[in-house]
Amino acid sequence: MTYLDYKVAHTPAGWRKILYLNWPLVFLLAAVSSVGFLMLYSVSGGRPEVWAEPQVERFAVGMVAMIALAFVPIWFWRSISIVTYLVCCGLLLAVDLVGHIGMGAQRWLDLGPVKLQPSELMKIALVLILAAYYDWLDKERTSRPFWVLLPLVLILLPTALVLQQPDLGTSLMLVAGGGIMMFAAGVSLWYFSAVFGAAAGLVFAVLESRGTDWQLLRDYQFRRIDTFLNPGTDPLGAGYNITQAQIALGSGGWSGRGFMQGTQSRLNFLPEKHTDFIFTTLAEEFGFIGAMSLLSLYTLVLAFCLYSALTNRDRFASLLTIGVAGTFFLYFAVNMSMVMGLMPVVGVPLPLVSYGGTQLMILLMAFGIVQSAHVNRPR
């Protein structure tokens, strides 16, 4: 008997679930968020009340919510998956009708003291319903054409609604997150090959549609593609953001300029320095070592989630954990690739580090569901 088994056996039933929490995951999430607090303090010029303090307050509420959700039985999440998905679809429709417009996009619902971004909720709702679907479906029917069609509809419906806002980054994350769920459930690789082929054809069609009556993307989205391919063609216009981000990344060197010594952020050359481009501030002030340290923390979060999923004998809980981990991976992979110039700028925040209430709270609640899967797994 291990020490943990001994402690569990001699702990009252009411407190036993606390010991079952995935505590390394809790500490890792706190460590990543602490990096965010530090960087928000830096980009505000040492004024914590601007961004750092509100983020700390939201994190505290989010952590309490995460621990509370951990004690919810896993069957509850399975039972509300359909309702959650339908409600999120309804909220996306509401955004299209009465949504709040900010920075040229209609993505938020104004609820008085807070502004809710339903597309962030949909990322988790999609994971929930796909995990419930594949838990219900017999494994031998997973790759049959009829049973592949329904999850595709479940993925493409909210994707189309989000594209209307317009929010290309979140749309791509919904498609990629749904693909991760289908792959984890065991859908044949032939389907993924077909999707990649269709995606290549779609890219060709998008590029060919430019300037025509049937143009598939908006002008600003085409400018993002141009900027991605050659940011130097317009360094003071469309290419300004990525050019300044690359300057900040390169100037950090091996160990960085030092805390609060980054010239790009302090002199306001960096765009959206507290949200989408906060990783460049970290790289400038702490260099390659700081950037790799954050990436290592992210990797450890994924590792603990995947270990929990692979050791869980409940199929729904396992798929749910993989889905949340996959969504978390997409957040930081897309953001880092974006600011390094490896993919077009699509407006995806750095998880738990970028400033933002909806993103932070929903991610912590999603990890609360992961904790629920871990705490309530068969033993």
C-alpha cells in the first residue's frame, strides 16, 4: 500500500475527494497564471490596478470554481452535454442579432457588469457533446460513414456561426478541436486524409476568390495572409504588428533584457501587448530561457492531462480530458506560432497569461471538469 492509499483509506469520506484531486495540475495552472500576472504588471508599467489585479481576482474566482466543479459527478457532465451545446448555439445566434461590437467584430454579449464571449464557451461545449456521442456510440461503428456525419454537423454548425462574427481564429480552433476529438475516438485516418485534401482545395479556392464577386474572406483577412507571407512589404501598415513582435522576440536574446526593461512594450511599439502579443514581451524581457520555461509549463499541463486520460477506464471521462487538453494545446500553439510569424495573425490569446476574463474563467472551469473526470474515475 502506497502512502497515498494509506491516507485515503484513513480519511473521512467527505474529505477523500480532496486527496484524489490532480494536485500537480493545480500547481502547474497556478504557475502559468503567475507568469501572466508578472507580465501584466510589466506591460502596465508597474501599475497593478490596470491589468494585473483584475486578472488575479478573476483567477482566484476561477480556481474556486475549478475545485468546486471537481467534486461534481462525471455523469452530470454527460447528461447536460446536449443542453450545453444547444444553449451555446443559441448564444452564438444571439451574438449575431444583438451582440456587442468591439474592434470591428461582433463577438460579445453585453450582460451588464461583464461581457460574455459565447464562442469561448462553445469550445468546451463541443468537447462535451462529442465525448458523450463517442461514449454512446459502439466502437466498431466509429468510422462508418453515417456515424461520422453527425459529429461533422456538430462541429460545422457553430463554426459557421462564429465565422459570421467574424472570428476566423476561433472558427479554426473549433474545427481543429473537433478533429482532435474524432481522432482520439478512433475515427479512421482515411477521413483525415480526405479532410486535408479538401482543406488544400479550400485554400486554393480562397486565394482564387480574391477580388471576385464570390470572395470567401474579408479584405482584412486577406491582408493578414499577405502580412504572413511577407510582412516586410508594409512594415508601417498591415505588417507593423508582426514586424514589431519579431523585433521584440529577437532582441530578447538568450536571457532577455530584464524584467520591465523591454523597450518594445515600454515604448508601446508592441500591439495588444497585454493580450494577443504578450508572449513577445515575455521573450524580450526573459529571453529564450523565459520563453522555453513557459513552454515547459504548458507541456507539463498537457502531460498530466493526457496521463489522467490514458489511465481513466471511463471512456467519456477519458475523451473529455483529451478534448480539454487539445483545446488548451491549440490556444498556446496558435498564439506562439502567430507572434513568431509561423502562421497568420488570427487573434488567439495566450492561455492563462493574456489579459481577459472570459478566456481565463472558461479555461479554469474546463480544467475543473478535467478534475471531475480525474476525481470520479473508477478505482
